[in-house]
Amino acid sequence: MTLAATPPASASPQRTLASVLLFAALIVCVSMGIRHTFGLFLAPMTSAHGWSRELFSFAIAVQNLMWGVSQPFAGLLADRFGAKRVLWVASLLYMLGLVGMAYSASGTGLAATAGVLIGLAQSGTTYSVVFSAMGKLIAPNRRSWAMGIVAAAGSFGQFLMIPVASGLIGGLGWFGTLLIFAAAAFLIVPLGASLTKGVAAGAGAHGQTAGEAFREAMREKSFIFLMLGYFVCGFQVVFIGVHLPTYLLDKGLPASVGMTALALIGLFNVFGTYTVGHLGNRFPKRYLLATIYFCRSIAISLFLLAPLTPLSVYAFAAVIGFLWLSTVPPTNAIVAQVFGVRFLGMLSGFVFCAHQIGSFLGVWLGGKLFDATGSYDTVWGICIALGVMAALINLPIDERSLESRRAAPAAA
């Protein structure tokens, strides 16, 4: 088991790897755990303020869009100046955004806090920045597996935080819960320092520039295919994550069913992301991605066709949970495999930007089309069609590194 960076003389490579995984996992667990609870705030906040679902949905949509738009820049800053500084600033933004969300009294205030501030915070506390640090420490033959573990931690955060948020909202109300979450976001500061301890900051001044790396990536069809597939991923998971609890309430099921469903999604995604991350070291990652997207479409179709009961909801949550963030390890591993790790934060950030554009449309259209039609049926249908499209788009991706492609003609 080797590392790309030299560990301290007193530390073994195995212990260094374990430390990297531990602190990276905890950061993503906190950041993603809080993020996945926002769907539980939709009903109580709209009821308390007299807001429409579209207004709340728009604020969360802005959050996802801002997260995506700022992600390449957060990734680039992590690549150039080190992940620690980005994590620290983003942690403070997360705190301010959650406090501001609690005190928002208008749609504009909610969009500015839950939307802009938290979106910026998430760009600096989630996968691209964390993977930027990991990519410089984890050997290539372990990278997909390691990313799977960290992505699974984000899912465990969802599994852990959903019942915690539900209990806090029931006991303290949504306002007090947001303030507690703001305090929890501060934990990212010491965790970020621990993750990046001993890691040299900066990509260096020699060789390829960030602009050259970006232009090179944009000329690659495989990079565009990854972005399009991730767009679909964002559309599907954020629509389901935000609107599923309310969809179930509309169908007459108790709120506890929606809460349990979100928790099950988080639990089963722990297994899904780890499994796919492990398989990514053994099988072509493009085939894994195509399978995930196609299976999502099948799962959604069966869910809509089956009689709606708590049991059918839990079965759907388990299946869709296994497929939930399992796209993260192979997608980011392909970026690192094809383009290298020097600008991994920036390039994976651009791919994730496409994910968040999809997230924006998924959560916003969920509220918009519901208010227009009184039903989520249209958006469910869009999710199914996009899943099939994403499966087909991922199949022609070329996973060979650019260096190996350039060397092939010379060898011939």
C-alpha cells in the first residue's frame, strides 16, 4: 500500500492512509449530512412563513446552482493554495448560511442564505476539495476504493443526520435545529487541519497551467460525457431528496415514512458507494456508471407502478439509496485517471458543476411543475428518461490516460 506523498518518518504508510480516510470521511459526513436534511425543513418552514413550495424549492435550487458554479474555483484554490484554507473559509460560510436561513423572513433572504451562502460553503467542504487533498496522498490503484469510502461517509452522514434532524425539529423546532447545525458546521475547521497536516500546498509553478488543463479537458469527448451524465445524477437525486417526503405526505402517508425513506437512502448508499468504489478498481468505470443510471430508471418506474405503501417506499429507498452517490467514486476516479491529479480539484469541480445545474433544475422544476399541475408525475417521468440517456452517454467514455494515448502512436 503506497502513498503519493512521503509520510512523516514516525508514521507508517498504512496509518497515514487510515488518517487521510478518517478525516476526509468525517468532513464529508458533516457537510453532506447537514445538506441532506433540507428536505425536512420544507413543510415546517413554508407553513410557518406562508411560503409556497416553489419559493422554498427555488432557494434550495439556488444553493445547488451556486454550489456547482463555484465548485471549479474552490477546487482550483485547493489545488493551488491547499485544501485547508478552503475548508476553513467554507466552514465559516456554512455557519453563516445556516444562521441566516433560520432568521430569513422572506424569499429573498432565504435565497441569499440557504441558497448563495450555503451553496458557496458546500463547494469548499465536499468532494472536489476533499478529493483534491486525497488525490495527492492516495496511490492510483487505491484511489477509486478510497473515494468510495469517503463518498460512503457522506451517505452515512445522511443516514445519521436525517433522524437527528427529525427529532430536533420535533423537539426544538426548525429554528433551533438550524442553529445547532450551524455549530456542527464549525467542526470542519479542526477536521480540515487534520486532513491536510503535512501536505504541501500548491500545484507548483512549472508545467501545465490551470487554463491549459481546462482547455485540454474540454477538448475530450469523454469529459463532456462525464459532465452530461453527472447532470442527470444531480437532477435525479436532488429532486428525490427534497421532494420525496412531501410527495409521500400528499399521498396520505405519515411524515415518519418520508423521514425513514431518506434515512434508508443514506444507509444503503453507504454500501452502494463502497461497493462501486471497490468495483471501480476491477472493472471499467464507464460500465459501472451506465449500469447505475439505467437501474435508477428501472427503480423509479417500478416505484411509480407499484401500489404505494410504506413497504414499497422502503424498498424503493433501499434500491435508489444503493445507487444514490455511487456515481461519485467512478466519475472522479475517471477524471484523475485520464487527466492526472495536479488539477483534480478544478476538473472534478467542472464535472460537479454540471451535476449541480441538474440539481438546480431537478429541485426547482419539482416545485414549479407541482404548483402548475398539482402533481409530481411529470418530473418523475423526466427522471426516468434522463436516466436512460445518461446510461447511453457513459458507454463510449475512454478511460485511458492522456499520456498513454499520446505514447501509443509512438510505440506503434
